[in-house]
Amino acid sequence: MSDEEDYFLPLEDQRVFGAGIRRKRVPFVRSSEHELNTTNATTAAPNTGRPGLSIADKYLSIVMPKSSQSKTANSATEQKPAICEVCNLPLYPSSTTTTTTTIDNNYESTDTHKPHESSLAHQLCLTHSHPPSHLDRTRHGLRYLSSYGWDPDSRVGLGAPGREGIREPIKGRLKADTVGLGADGDSDDDESRRKVGIKRREREKKAEKNRPARVEKLNAKEIRKGDLEARRRGEKLKEMFYQREDVQKYLG
Amino acid sequence: MVDRRPETEDGSRAKRQKMAKTETDPKDNPYLAHMYADENSNGNGWDDSMAEKNPAYGKLKRHRTTAQLAKDVEDGEINPFNGQPFSNKYVSILQTRRDLPVHAQRDEFLQLYQKSQILVFVGETGSGKTTQIPQFVLFDDLPQTQGKQVACTQPRRVAAMSVAQRVAAEMDCKLGDEVGYSIRFEDMTSPKTILKYMTDGMLLREAMNDNTLSRYSTIILDEAHERTMATDVLMGLLKEVVERRPDLKIIIMSATLDAQKFQKYFMDAPLLAVPGRTHPVEIFYTPEPEQDYVEAAIRTVLQIHASEDEGDILLFLTGEEEIEDSVRKIALEADEMMREADAGPLKCYPLYGSLPPHMQQRIFEPAPAPRRPGGRPGRKVIVSTNIAETSLTIDGIVYVVDPGFSKQKIYNPRIRVESLLVSPISKASAQQRAGRAGRTRPGKCFRLYTEAAFKKELIDQTYPELLRSNLSSTVLELKKLGIDDLVHFDLMDPPAPETLMRALEELNYLACLDDDGNLTQLGRLASEFPLDPALAVMLISSPEFYCSNEILSITALLSVPQVFVRPASQRKRADEMKNLFAHPDGDHLTLLNVYHAFKSPEAQENPKQWCHDHFLSLRSLQSADNVRLQLLRIMERSELDMVSTPFEDKRYYENIRRALCAGFFMQVAKKETQGKNQYITIKDNQNVLLHPSTVLAIEAEWVLYNEFVLTTKNYIRTVTAVKPEWLLDIAPTYYDISTFAKGDVRSSLLRAAERLARKEKMRADPSKRR
């Protein structure tokens, strides 16, 4: 049981490689029956006392040679916070404990590692390994491009060095309606809120449109009433008109 | 200056002039005799005789000209380029020319031009750059002394023609003599020509046969900001050519201020900017996104009409249908406003590419006068596609309404479909549109979107055409230009690898490229034709099917705009007329029937009436006729036989359909087992429907199509029934059954292969028996 577990855990590490070397680290605990796991990778490590740590060290020195350099630079000029070469952030030795505790408990005590490397910003700036291109390797067109030195997995476009072009064709989106620009945005937070607002306004607008339509559908009684009112208004106007002095004078 | 000329000044006038030219050969002209004497002697002779006539001209030294010297020559009595006295018209034009903004910077331009091999020139529309800069160059480069020419490219044919015409007038010479133009299917130049306006595509074609462009001393790429495919390829090519030809000078002219990109691309070439004659434009946004941009646009136009000062309105919409619809609505509403609110009269004109020229011309009519003296002023509204954005300028526009959309071509290499989609415009495009409002006086631009949308949703620059198109013809051109390393070819914006791969594969299937990607004999031949490779291959292989005459007609008809006219009010009648020509086997054959009927003596008696009666576009048919003639010349030059199967032969139509397969075997769809009219495209597996316009009368299991139309549904348009046996026979590599996945298509192909084998056996058997 435990054998199997130990076997799979380092593999888990490998899968995330440079990307998550310590971000999602699985905590290790020494086995109580250490003599039994002789063939295991963890115990077969060099005898430095802290095998897990030294492996990680070596691992780091391979994957991140630059960050280890910056580490030494940091120790040399202690008063000025050095800038990390990978993520362009200042290295603060004091911030060690605060940041690391949350991320991983095991390494907090061991001061050999600068916790800066485990910060999210730093991790994101590391070069990642990428999955290979989806292009079908048997394609005639790919063969041609490869023969002129283009590598589909290199993640660069075509063109003169330094001026490479796009890597994926431009995608079009079919627009079959006449919805205005910005009104059919994606599920962006800001936009969805706006969308809700629009819908409400639209509903209101529709309601407004519907109202006069409803008036036309009055029942007989209401029509009679409206008719009466209109007549009364007309009479009032007539009255006002004919009762004006000058008009009456004119009419004699 | 140039832009004021409408798109509409089409071939008609130019063609007439061409005829006039052939009537009077300049060599017979006694006044010009000296020129031909000099042509054969040394280059300087030309100079000397001219210098006598125009003393100022004698002072000109190549690449030493100053603005003052050039002015003296221009003010002289005798035209230094053809030795004739200047006309009165010339003098009056000269004055207006000197008022153009570029003129003020002539010295500056000349100094930079003399100093460096490549120059980037930025001048907004209206600065006069297209007409004046090439003339500035002529006075300094003096190409006639070197036996060379100056070329100025234009993205559009109409622009090349109309600008050449204008410049010929400015230089006081006949179009086609010292100043000429060259566009696809029409060459209006002579050996005397020293300034040649041409489409960028034409210059690219010339480069294919002369890859150092040795006949030019200066090449001007105008409207480079439009980033057409040909301009992009030319820029990449010229970048290489300048290294081989230090004597060649290049000027890149752009109308927008993203010129730094050009500068950087051309090894930090010097840049000269000339301000245009523009006025400030106030920009307005909507506070909220609009639910319906068409409706909002119409409302905005009416609002402007009701409340803004005098000045014409330009509204940008996306397509013909939308435009016509809006024009109708605006006219109706405006009438009501006039009656009820005493608004001024409003005239509304549509503008789009497929509009007949005389209708396009109408946009230049002045705004209507007030209904009564002292009444509210009249206004004109132009509802236009993108054409009005850069290509042509309409004076008097003060208000621009911009919904932020345009129809843009996009190519999807995975399903090999090129389609026109309504898409948001770019920021640069929006600014260009706004700028249209400030041509005559300060203007206003109403954007029907929020400022946030402008900043967030619009891309900075419109994607260049090269990134949005099928590249097969471009790749063929590049291969012909001798550029094999397509990976590292230095384009300003290289295409996506997948798009390029698709193009290479298509050309390989068409046998234009061999398996190693080398140009084949067929490919070399196909590149001679200014056509899509599939069409070119179809044309080249048509003699094998005994129907090159017919295929040539069909090719010509497929290269021109739609020949069938279907006005909204008379759809039924139009369809009836179309059915007169219908061939049960499909639309390609129907097109052929139309063409044959059009060429009949009965129709030729009065083609205009005949086309009108039959709901056909005379313009399209005439240009098809012209294209056919031009292609015929290329075919004859390439020694391709013009043959026909006798019409009585029952294989007449079958041969044509087979020949169609030779070019379009990659555009085939097979009927689905269920669903009426439902098809699935071969290899790309797209579900498609037959376009409702098809005349195909039989239940065809396999069809070949000319066009994939992407709308809410996927349609294939212009279809003809074919047989899988033909496909297996004609394109065995593409229809290699082993590459097809199990399914309907594969089993149908297998059955066809069996039938073929059986037939083969039958043919073999009788001989055995004997």
C-alpha cells in the first residue's frame, strides 16, 4: 500500500514540472518502517540527512539556474533588495516566513530555500513546458515547412527571425443579428451586469411599446367614456373659441 | 484630388481612349519624330533636344533637382516630356496643384528621396500624394534618360485608371503616352510611358517574369496602409530586390499614421509626413450599447437631420441588403418629418461595390435645395459600405454615423472556407471613418457604441488581407518568383502556419507543386493565368476533355459578379426567366447556356433590352466577355488547344462536367442518407445545404460546388452534379480510398471503384474473346 503511494507521488511532481514545482507540493513524511523501502526513490537518494530536500535542490538548480544565481546576488547586497531575474520583483528575505507558511509547511523551517521562488508571481514567470502542437505530422504542408526549419512545437510563427507572425489562423465569428457593438459581450463580469441592465431596459421599452397597443383593445364602456370625454373637450374648445370677444364681434 | 473621382469612371472612357491611341500612332506624328530618332541614339540625346526647347529643363541633373528648378521647368513654355507647348488647361491645373499640401514640402521630399533608397511617406487623403509625388519623382529621377519607368501601385483598378487619367491631364499629355496605366485585363501604356499607374497585383505579375523589376528606376507603393495581399508580398519582395539593385528607389506611401511600422520593417527608412487638409472632428459615443445598430443608425441620421446644422451625412453599414433597406426607411421617415415638422428636404443614396456606375455617380450630386427660399436647408445622406472609408472621398460630409461593423473576409484553413462575415471594425478604421467628417469643415462623428467598447472590443489595426485569405494563389506566385523558403520570407505580417500548409497541400493536389514542393510544369503554366489555381488548372486541363471553349466561357463567368439579377419586387418573374436557361445537371451548365444565349445574334441585336428582359446583368456578361478574350490570349500564348465536343454528341455536357472535376475536385459534397438537400463536404465534413438559387433538378448524390456560403446555414452555391467514378479517375491521390474513414462516403467511393473496375474488365474481355 504505502509502497505504491510512495511510488506515485514523485511522478505527480514530474507532471507539473517547472510550473508547479512547489506550488502544489505533496507533503512528505518519513516512513516509520524505513528499512523496508530500499528500492524506493525517496530512500535511494544521496545521504545528506535530508534526502527530500536535496533532491528538490538539485532539481531546482537544473530547472531554475537563474533564480539560484539571483539568490547569491541577494545575499551579497543585503541592504538593497535585489531584483529577481525571472519575475522582475524585488527579493525580500524577510518576507520568507509569511509567504511560505501558507504555501508549504515543510520548507518554512529549512532556511536554505528562498521562499520567493515559491511565490505565485515567480512561478507564473517561469518558462513552462508546453504540450506538442496538434498538427498532423504526416501532412504534406507541414513536411514542406519543416524542411525549411520550422518546428511546429516551437510555438513561433512563420516569418523572418524577430518578426514572426501569428501562430493560429484568425477566427471569425458569425454575426447573424443586428445587435450593436458591445451589447452581446461575453460572460465578462462587467459586461454581464450591463447585459442585465440592457435586458431590463429592453423589457421596459417593450412594455412602453405595448401600452398604446393595449389602449386600442378597450372594451365598449371605456370607449364610450373616452368618446364622451373627447366630445366634452371639443365643446369646451368651441366654447372658448366662439366666446372670444373679437370673434363674437365679427360674427355680429 | 484623385479621390474625388468616383469609382464609377470605369473602363468605358478609358477604352475609348485606347482606341483613339491605336488610330494615331505617335510615331507618325511629325512633331514627335525627333523622339524616335533619339531613342535609338544615346540616352543623352533625349535630354539635349529637350533642353533646347525648355531651357530650365537643361539645368536639371538626375537626383539633384530642387523644388525651384522643378518649378522653373513646370513654368516653361514647352512640355519637357513630349516637346509640345503647354496648353492653357495645363496652366490652370498647375495653379490648383500648387495649392495642394504636398507641394509645400517638395524640397523636403526631394532631399529625403535623393538621400535614401527607401522612403516612407505619410499623407492623409486629400494631401495630393497620389497625383503629385510620382510627378515630383519624375522631375528628379528623369527615368527617360535611363530608359526606365516610374511605377505607382494602387490597390484598386478603378483608382489606377482614374488617377492615371488625372495625372495625364496634369502633365499635359495623352493618357497612354507618357502617363499610362496597367491593370488586369487592360494595358494602357506605350513605349513612351515613363509614369505607370498600376494595380499592385499587376506589378507582382510583372515581377514573376522579371524578378529584379529591371524596367523601373523608382517604385511607389501607394495606399500601403490598406495592406492588400499583393502590396504585402511586394513589400517583402522589394526588401530583397533593393539589395540586388542599389539604383532602385522605393517610396512607401500610407494615409494613416501607423507608418512607424513601415519604417521599422524597411530598416528604419526615413519618414516624411505631410498633413492633410482636415478639420477637427468631434466624436460622440452612446452611453449604453445599442440593441439594434441598424435601427439606432437610422434614428441617429434622422436626429442629425432634425437638430444639426447644414452638412451632409455619411452612414456606414455592412452590406447591400442592409443599405437598401435603410435607405428606404430613412427616405420614408424623412418625408414624414418634412411634412409634419417642416424639416428640410433629405436625399438618401446607397453606395456599395456592386451598384451600377450611374447609380454610384449619384452620390456626387449636391444636396437638395431648401423647399422654399429661406427654408431649412436640404441635406444628403449617403449610406455606404467600407468603400467610403478610404477608397473614395465625398466632399461636403460633415456628419459620420458609425455603428462599428463592416463585412470582412475571413479564411478558415481547417474547413477551407473563405467567407464574408460582419465583424467589428478596428480602432484605426473607426478613426478613418471619423476623419471623413472633417474634409470640408469641422464635423461630428456619432459612434453607436460606448467609449468602453471602443477601447476594449476593437482591435488596433484591421488584420491585413494576407491573414484573412486563402493563400494558394499567393503561394503559387511566390514559388514562381523563386521564393522557396516560405518559412523565413520576410513578410510584414506572416500568415498562420496552418493557412500556409493548406495552400501548399491544395497546390500539391492540383499538381502545381510536386511532393517535394517544387513548382511543376503545370504549376508554372497555371501561374501565367490571373486566376485562382483551381480555375487555372481546370482551364489548362480542359483540352483533354475536348471542351476548352466551353470551360473558358464558364471560367470567365465565374470570375465576374453574379450574372443573374433578382430584384426584390420581381423575384418570381426573374426565377421564371432563369429557368429558361436552366440545365438539369446544374448551375455551371446553366451559366454556359446563358452565355451562349447572350452571344446569339438575337440577343446581340439589342443586348441591353435582351438582358433586361431576361433578368441578366449586362455589365457582368460584358465583362465576362472581356475576361474570356483576355484568357483566350493567354491560352493561345501557352499553346493550349481550343476545342469543343460537337453539340450533337451525347457526351457534350458530360465532358464539361468531367473537366469541371479536374479543377474543383476539392470542392465536392455528397448527399446525406437522410434529409432533403442535405450534403456533407468531402474530407472537411461540413454539413451543407444546396443554395436555394440552384437549378439542379435531379437528385444528385455527388455535387461539385463553386462557393461555400457561410450564413446562419451553410450553403453551397453554383453546384453541378458529378459522378464519383470521375473523381476517382481524375484525382486519384485526393480520392485515395484508403485515406477515408469508414462511412457513407467511403462505401460510395468503393462502389464507384468497383463499377470502374468492372467496366475496365468489360472493355478488356471482348478483346480477349477475339
